[in-house]
Amino acid sequence: MILPAVTDALPAHPVPPLVAELRDVARRFGDRPALDGISLGLARGEIVGLIGRSGAGKSTLIRCLNGLDRPQAGRVIVAGQDITDLTEAQLQPLRRRVGMIFQHFNLLSSRTVAENVGLPLKIAGVPLARRRDRVAELLELVGLSDKAAAYPQRLSGGQKQRVGIARALATDPVLLLSDEATSALDPETTASILDLLQRLNRQLGLTILMITHEMEVVRRIAHRVAVLDAGRIVEQGDVARVLLAPRHAVTESLIRGLVPELPADLRAALVQPGQGTEPILQLDLVGDLARAPVLAWVQAATGQAPRLLHGGLSDVQGQPFGRLFLALGPVDQTRVQAVLARLRAETLDAKVVGHVRTTH
Amino acid sequence: MSAQLIELIGKGLWETVLMTGVSGALSFAFGLPLGLVLVTTDRGGIYENLALNRILGAVVNGLRSLPFVILLVAVIPLTRLLVGSAIGMAAAIVPLTIAATPYFARIAEVSLREVDAALIDAARAMGASRLQIIREVLIPESLPGLVSGFTVTIVTLIGASAMAGAVGSGGLGDIAIRYGYQRFETATMLAVVAVLIALVCSIQWIGDRLVTRLAHRG
């Protein structure tokens, strides 16, 4: 089911390719810089993961995008409008174009599910009859039509977050801000909420900025990731690239466990190359290449069947990605170079990470 | 029980209900806005204004620290100005309202403060104005607390109204003091006390029922 465009009580504005942009934004609380020269653009229809440890400035950053927080320097542009210097009253219509969901859902306990979802419309002055139609649509969209009359206290965490999502979408925003939306949920519920967000992104072309401290969340649905540390973006890029080749220590610590690493016993057994040793090849696989006959290519170049020591395949946004560690057998340096050349010709990222004593 | 006594108590009950009802309604009407101002002008509030907050806080504390009997006498000039007389039921409503308003304002303040700041954040993120935040979030979310606080206020007013007998207000408390205490008519006093207990219990019961109905917890 596809939602109709804008609820027509709300004015439609043309949306530029960049739905939102932070330009060199800085914000400090007392002596402590919360944001320090942040520049980030969100393209239309993109899911961007903003990851960092707690206290990295994630919440402050996301709150700058709907004016709940204000930078002391830099510009914030949302839906083509520079909102940096807007007054609180001027920000109110803008906020209807930016939805927000929260870690603890922030539903009103005094209102039913339908009333919670309809609240942004009521605030926007949409008449009751139209509100009711729109709320019914939204509840169907998030799969909660049967809970319209229930109070939030009766709902599970996942259901509450669905209500939060429906509420955030009520005024048909161009941007959805997700503030640790799955951090209070169990893994199964997290998965279903992430699936829902991904579906909304695809169906409605909704742009989503999600802040999280879990790389797993980013891996599942984000197109792009930015790593925030001490108020700075220390790394950003394509999710598979960042996972396989992190460039910053913070990123490395955040992705630990998501990408296979050489097991500790093997790492301890690494020796200098020489007589009776064999090289260990680390092979990164992304996208279609992950399904290619890479082992056959290796064997063709070395003349020996490689042995799989460790590794794993996972997915990013439904695309396969992963890393393998192969023992190549007792081959000489020229063969190793041939293997690397062959794999790099296929645009695979491969390197020799060390040598172990041959046992075969 | 003689018909005379029943008539006496009936009249007293009506006077008590009227007196506490009117002063209760007035103290709600004045106390809720006062409570809202106390909460919203405090640090981090949506209308943060610390100077106003401190001044109002001091006024509320000052009024609340006055013993009711003293207040009753102290406001006589104001009472004369407002109702034209310092004696009678209408005259008692003025000091009762003045005493109950800051009392209820503090109780309302406590309930309003319990509304999670995250809900105010969520409302701001929806584009709510400050008045909309008060109307759509602060008041509905704290309504169970406000109602239970108002019940406490009404019960306190019933107690205070007995002292208002000193200015000829009438009411059940006045009967208990004049007939029961001053004339040693123990039967009258016991009857009045029984009616007062029934009245307070009924009000508390109604208040509790309302709170249960309003609080959608669990």
C-alpha cells in the first residue's frame, strides 16, 4: 500500500536533492564541545546511520536538524530552508516536515494509539474528519489497525515504536530522525522495526537519519554511515567499505564482531616467512563478487587448493559482504603475487596477513 | 434524632458543600494556572523566567505559612471590598479561596512536574507551540495527579470551613463547635462528625474513581 502524497492541509514544498545539510556546525555545552565542525548532507531517499559511543554528540547533532537544539556556529539547512536563525515560532511549521522517533517512544499515556498518531495533525490544525482518515491509513501502514483504541501502556515495546513511527509520519515529513529507536528493544523486535523503516524508505522514498551505538543496526539498513567521536565525524562512507576497511580506531572498536578477524590462536601462531611456512590470505568480499568462484581463482593462480581457516559472509542492505582467511599452502613468492594480481584484477581486496608453519 | 436536629444538620451540610464547592472551584481556577506558571517559568521550562518564578514561589510559600484563623481575620478588608460584608458564608469563601489556591497550586505543580520532559520534547518536535504543549501534553498527562490533588484540596477545605464559623459562615464544623463543644450537646456533635466523615469519604471515593478512570496505566 502506498500513502497518498502530502495531507493536503499541509503546504507542499519542492524538496531539493539534499533533504538536509549541516555545514560546519559547532555546539558546546560549557567548556565541552558537543559538536565540532560537523558537515553532513542527507540525500533524498537515503538512510544514513550516525554511529558513535554515548556522549559522542549524536543526540545533539540530530536535534539540530529540527531546531530542538541550536548550533553556535555553522548553518543548518532543512528542505531547502536555512533554519539556523529561525525563531521558535518559525520553526514550528518546519518541524512538521521532519518526523522524529525516540528510544523510549515518548507516547502520551493519556491518549489512545489513534489519538497519539493524530496529535501532530491536531497540532497542525487538520480537521477531525481528515485526521481520522489519515490516522487509519498510518496505522495500517505500520500494521496496528487493531490497536487504534488501545492505550500505550497495553502495548509491547515494538508496538509502541510502531505507534511512534506512525506518529512521526503523520504530517508526511521529508526527513525522519531516529534517535536510538531500537536501543530499548530486543533483537527480534529490533529486526522488525528495522524492516519497517526500510520498507518506508523504499515505499515512500523517506530519508532517514538514524543515530545508534550499534553497528549491527547500521549494517542492516543504512546506505551510508558516519562515525561520530568527541563531536567530530571521524569517518564516513559506504557501509560495506567502512565495515571492511575502517580508517579510524573508533570505527574499528564499533564494528568489532561484525567482520571476521583472524582468531587469536592463529594470530599467535604467525611466524616469519621462510622454509616450511605458508602465507595466509585475507580476502574481502562485497556484493556480486561475494558469489564469484573466488576459491577457484586462487587455486588456478597457486596450483593448489586453498584451505579455509576462518571467515564469514553476512549482508549489508541485503547485499552479501564478508571476509575469508585462506591458507594458500607452501607456495613461493611469485605465486603469491600472481594470486594477488588475479584477485585484484577482479577488484577484490586481498592481502597477505602473515605466515604459519605448514602442517600439510 | 429530632426533626430539629436533622434540619440543623441538613442546613449545615448544604452550607459546607456550597462553601467548599465554590471556594474549591475558585482555587482550582486560580491554582492550576498558578501551578502551570510555577512549572513553566522554572529553569529549563518552556517559559523560563527565574525572577518571576522566585517571586511567585515566595508569595505562595508566604500564603501557605499563615495559619488559617489568622488569614481569616487578616483578609477582612479585602473580603469587605469583594462581597460587601465580613460576615456570613459569602464572606468565608474569600479567605478559604485565598488559602486553598496556593495549596492547590503546589499540588498541581508537583503533578505537572512529573510529566516526562521527553514528552515535551516530542511535542516540540511535532511543531507544537508552547500553549499547545500545555493544552495537549502537560494538562492531559498530569490529569490523574491534578484530580487526586484537587480531592485532597477539597477535603482540606472542609476542615478549614469549620474555622470559618468564626466569621459566621455556618456549615457543619460551625455546628459541631457551637452545639457540641460550647453547649456540651454530645449527640449533636457526634451526628455532625458522622455526617462530616460520610461527606469526606464520599468525596475521596469519587476522586479516587475519577483518578482510576483517567490513569491508563497497565
